[in-house]
Amino acid sequence: MAGEGVNLQDANLVINYDLHWNPLRLIQRIGRVDRLGSGHDDIYALNFLPETELEEELGIVDRVESRVQEISSVLGEDGEILSPEDNVNRSYMEDIYAEEDIEKVEDDVNEIIGSDDLIGPASSLQDLKQEYPDLLSWLDDRDGIRSAMEWDREYDGVVIVYRQGDYTTPYLVTFPSEGGQELATQEKDTIVETITCPVDEPVASVDAETFDSRYERAVQVARTEFGDDMGKRRQFQREARQGASIDRDYVVDELGEVASSVENTDQQQTLAQFQDIVETVSADQILDEFRDLRNEEVTGEELVTAVREIISRYNLQEKYEERQEWAEEQEEPPHVVAGMYLKGEE
């Protein structure tokens, strides 16, 4: 692919030889071809996928597709990413295409759905699997693994990886020689680089009492930071889904009017669910349809019929249920999934 900032609007085909973990990066790549002024009606993107055996083991494609759906469920929908069924919000798409705003969009998205930065490139995982075929299987579902290695600092440190639901993030806590502890960084790339080592790296020898004491102190620091991160994430999620819309409010209120006029319990429950679904809508194209309903002063059964058709056409019922499941997953207690003690030079 051409270097960053290079426009290729004369082309109409993008070939991804590697499948980036972050769907936003795939959008950015396509954006270097799909430019204003392009003479092409259609832009095509072809993806080289991992070999079947590797995909079965690592789930690379499944993970990227899952990320696409998570992004769509939070930010709405407007443009194709991996397939015609995958969408993302138009305003975010424009920011991504602008390139200088990609980091801001990534920060926003990662606050909501977490980041896959810890996984690393697919090529590294493929090399690891080929050389150590049993290692990934052994590591699967082993939360709470702790180990120790040496690093080139004059003080010790501890990496703690926290998870809640589908959100996973690491923290590096250091223990300066003057005493105490401090959060050194939670930059994923930095932490991954710090703890990357050969498979046969010897385990560092650390006094058990020192290990336990500093590990627990590091967990306390990470727990506090993780709580703050989750709070910001939930706040951004609410703001992203519930931005002001008088058109959406109109539809919700009118559905409430209809619900108050019927006596059938099943109908009341259906209308209440319609209200819940409508309240989560943020996609511009759907809000435009709500605006039409308000401008035309559609009410009563006619409005209910229109809302039912919108929900069906945009598959909002399924998306709503997916959001509910996602929200339930976030109720999982936060917990440590891995830790690495970094022993400083003596």
C-alpha cells in the first residue's frame, strides 16, 4: 500500500495482503483510493485471508468481523467495510478518511469496545503457531497466569492485564528505588514490546514475599485505573448512542401515546420494546426517516406501522438484542487475566 498521505484516486481496487486487526485501519486504506474526484463508480477491496488451519486456531477473520459488528452497534451504520453487510457511521468514516483524525476516532472507539492491540500482528501469531503448535492451545482460557522475567531497568516493575467483558487492557506499574509505586504507562504497544521475549526465556528468580507484595500493590493501582477507564468508556458509550435528536424523541413519545391507549399487555410490551430500540438509534439515515415522520406529523397506528417497517428494514431488533447481550457481558466482574513481574538489574 502507498505511504500515508498519498492519494490514489485513479485506482479502484485495494488488495489487503494482511488483514489488519483494526477495521478502522482497513477503512483508512480504502479511503486512499475512494477519493472525491475519482472517476470510478465502484471501489473494490479484496482481502487475502489466513489459511484455513490458522483461522480455525486463531479466529483472525472472526475477530475482525466481530470488531466490525461491535463498532457498528455502537456508532451506527453507513458504509461497507469487509462486506456489503458491514457498516460504520458516516461522520466517523469522514474523520477516518481525513487521516489526521484517525487517532482520535480510534481512541473514541477503543474507549467503547476495547482494543485488540495486545494481540499483535497475525504474522507473528502464525510464526508462533508453526513453531510451537501446542502453546496457544495450552494458553487458551488460562486466566490469572503469573510469571517473571528480567528487564534492563535498575528497579522492578509489574505488568497487570485487566479484563471486563470484551474490554482488555494492560498496565505497567513500577517500583522506584526510593520507594512506593507508580503507574508508568498503559500504552499497549509499549507494554507488549517490554514483555516480548523468546519462548525459552528463563523465568527470573524473585523472592516470594517480594513478588506477592509488589504484585498485589500493582493490582491495586491497575484496579483503580481500570475502574476510571470503564467509567469513561460507559460515559462515551451513552453519549454516542443518545445524542440529542428531537426527531427520535418525537417517535419515542408518539409510541408512548399509543401504548397508553391500548389495553392488551402484549401490545404494550411490543411498543415498549420499540421505544427502547428507537432510543438506541444514532445512524443518520435512520434519524432522517424519523425526521420525516415528525415533519409529516405521523401518529397512532400509522406511526407504529412505519416504525415496525424501519426496525425490520435496518435489522434493528437483532442489533438491539446484540447490544443487550453486550451490556450483560460488561456486568462480568473486572479481573486480572495475566501478570508479569519484571525484575530489575541488580
